[in-house]
Amino acid sequence: MKKTQTCPKCHSIQLGYLEDARAHSVGVMERNQLEGPDAARVGWVGGFEAYVCLSCGFYELYVKEPSAVPFEQLKGFRRLNAGNPYRE
């Protein structure tokens, strides 16, 4: 939705944008999700924005600054396609 401005589920163009979706994100990037020495110093990181389809309710959540998030320190995080040089 972010790039196409169309819902990928129902193809509606009736969309909404939530600039600060942190309150709606269930705390995915909260401090208690981190492990290691940075756990005590990192609070909310990255910032969230969301897109919602007003027709079917499909919801997409994005991290605004992915480079600022210590993903490798998040409990349960694992990279997908890590060995594929053709994927970003």
C-alpha cells in the first residue's frame, strides 16, 4: 500500500495513513524485546507508520528508519534470504 496506494488484498484505493503508529504496534520494538548489552539503553527505535485499507481493514505497519533498529538483538529475530545477494 505504501508504494502502490492500493490495497493488495481487495484492490481498493480507499486508504488511511497513520503517521505515528507506535501506540498501535503492540510494542514490537520495546526495550524488553532486546537482548544483550544494548537492552538497557534502547527504548523505542525506528518509529512506526501504518497504512490501513478502509474497505477491507488490511493493515500494513512499517518501521520508518530501519537502519536505526538493532534487529539482530531482537528476541526471535532471524534474517530471511540472508545468503541471496539479489534480494534487498
